[in-house]
Amino acid sequence: MTSAEKQVIAGYDGSPDSEQALGWAVGEARLHKAVLTICHAWEPSPEAPASGGTATSGAQRRGEQLLTDAMHRARMGLGCAEVRPLLATGPPARVLCELSGAAAMVVVGSRGRDRLAKALLGSVSLQVAAYANGSVTVVRGHWRPVPDKAVAPVVVGTDGSGPAQAAMAFAFAEAARRAAPLNAVCALADTPGVLGAAHRIEADFDQALAKYGPDYPEVALQRSVRQGAPRSALLEAASGAQLLVVGARGRGDMREMPLGSVSLAVLHYAPCPVSIIREG
């Protein structure tokens, strides 16, 4: 595997949510004409030195078997031709973040094998969405295999900020790959007391549409400007979508924050898969 190869990386631990992520990643690899890398990361047991390495070797063997099963499913059940296994040692979130710089996309399930019953989003998914480079898709909610998704729109939320413009570019490209309509949503309610802020956000929104739209004349575009809060507008628009795309942070979020409030909200509550996009 070289950094020059286009690849989609799926995080996999054998949990039901990671099975969903694997199915999504197969479709993404086809759409991107990329190699699918299925990654399972395992952490050596702290008791391994005292027990002669038995715990560690057992965890490694379980990881190898998980990858064998996932490879079989990706190739036979899902029809993915170019797929490779990657058994890595270390915390799963750190491993996936380190690999993300060489990937077209990292795909994870919303929760993993160590999921908490009441958790809407697992710690690994949250860390990868917050700190990975490039685009991360968290597979959650309803979704269907790629051939069945064409009529459902891709939804993108934007407020004209840098990450939101990157999300717009990504969303146009994804809608074109899927032959799907694009619903571009701009909400203005989070700008109270800032003179002219709503007007500037809408102007930046239209500027982004004018910048990226001409490159994708085949994409049917729906422009939607709403007065409600961004999180509410996006969750409502995503109810019938195949994918929701947002920037990692919005206009009002501090640059020190890896994820903004709207991104966090849709990661926890969106009814469909969510792609988090970073600037540059």
C-alpha cells in the first residue's frame, strides 16, 4: 500500500455497526475507483508480559480471523474486487487517524464493539471524526447499497466558512458520482445581534454555489435558505437523504475546536451517514 494509491479505509472490529460501515465503504471504493483497505486495530493486553504473551497472541489471532471474515464478505457478499486487510497494533482511533492522510475517505460505524447502551456515538468514531485528516464518514441511521440510492439526495450544510466551502466541493463531487440531486442548506438563525451577519452568510453561500456548481452541470441542485437553527434544518433535510455532508467547524466555532456544535449534533442524531470535511 503506497500513499500514491487512492484508497478508502474502513475501520472494522466485527461489531454490527462496523459491518454497516464495511458495506458503505465497499460502495465508496467503487464510486471512487479506489482500493478498499479494511483495518482492524488491536491493543496488546497489559497482562501479556506476565502471562508469556498468551493474551496478546490471542487478541492478534482474533484480529486476523475478523479480517479474514471481513475480506470474504467484502469480496463475495458485496462484490468488491480490490480489497486488502490491515492488522494494526495500537488504539483504533489513533491508528485510523494516522492512516487518514493517505486515504480518500475513512469510514467508521457510529459505535464499536465496546459500545455503551445509551451512547449515540462511540468514542472511536468521535475521535476519528474530530482528528483525522481529510474526509471521515460515520455510518449511522438508514442507508442502502449504492445502486438503490440514486433517487435520494445528498445534503450539504454550509455557512460560507472555509470548512463549509470544502464540504460544498465534496458534496457536489459525491452527488455527481451517485447521479443524485444535491440539497444545499444554509440556516441563518445562529447569528443574533450581529449586524448584517445573516446577509453575509447568505451571500457567501450563493458564492460557493456559483463557484462549484458550474463544474457539475449534471447535478440537480436545490438551494435551501432557512431561518431556523442549522442543526434543526440539517437534521430535517437529512430525513430522506443518502448522505449528509458538513464542515468540521462552522463560522462561529473557535478554531481550537476540532468539531463545531453543529457537526457534533449531526454526528449524534443524523438519520443517515454523515461525512465530516476539513479545509485543505
